[in-house]
Amino acid sequence: MKRLLTALVAIAAAACNNPTASNTSTYDALPADQVLVGVTHNMTVAGVRSAKLIADTSFMFNDSATVQLRNVNLELYDENGGLKATLTSKTGSLDQRTRKMIARGDVVLKVQGANGRTVWTEELNYDPQNHQVWSEKKTRTRMANGSESGGAGFRSDDQFRNFSIDRPTGSIKVTF
């Protein structure tokens, strides 16, 4: 035991006598000014929750109002607090001033209710001030009745009452 302790002290002393590299030689720059892990952000309008954003990681920059997000889960609520839609994506960005959001990578939007549908795309834009949701990337959608269609993109109001697909492909199932 005494030999082991002597050897450890000798190794430690030798390590202290060697020159050390400066901290900057192995320093990796942070990807942002602030990095938050395990983020949950509730947004409200007049005291009623309008959205709940959950992300694995958020990156915030001092010189920007835009927050970059990873592994996004978003829940949107109606004016009564009922679940209106859910969205998942690999990444996203949120402008804190305008509340505009862009979801990117394996985006899946599931809309509840009478105008229910599921939308798959690679990029989805949301502008809450103008009540618009759209994509300019290839889109596939499935209606509540099971009909599917796709196209080069889509545009809709945020209530999904007026939904249009750009350059549509596929078939639509009509039931009477």
C-alpha cells in the first residue's frame, strides 16, 4: 500500500512539473451565447395558454431575437385552451419578437377537430400575426376521412379552414 501511495505522489508531482497547454488550445467555441437543455416554454394570450413548446435544446444569441431549437414538440391550443394541433420536427427557429416559427426536418403537423388532417413536409412556416401556415417544400397530407394528396407545398390559415396544395399530386377520396 505504501508503494502504491508513493507511486501516485511521484506521478502527481511529475505532472505538476510539466508545462501545461493554454486553455485556448483545446477550447471549443460554444454554439451560442446561451444553451438551454430540456426546455419547456408556455405561451399565453390574455392569460389562456396558446402554445406549449418543448425542445431538447435551445440556442440563444445575444445579437439576435431568434432562438434555434433541436427536437421540437409543439402543442397549439384554441382560444378556450383546447388542443388544436401538435407539431414535431428535428429542428426549428423561433423569432421572439414576431413569434414566427420555422420547423425543419421530418416535420409532422397533426390538426385536431372538424378540419383535422396530418401534414408531412421538410419545412413548415408559421406566422401568428397573419394567421398563416405554409410550406414551400414537398408536402403530403391525409384528411380525417383517409384521403391523401401531396404537392410542391401548401398554404393555409391557422384554423385550417382554407387549405390549398401547390401543384397537387395524388387522389382525393370523396364520400357522399
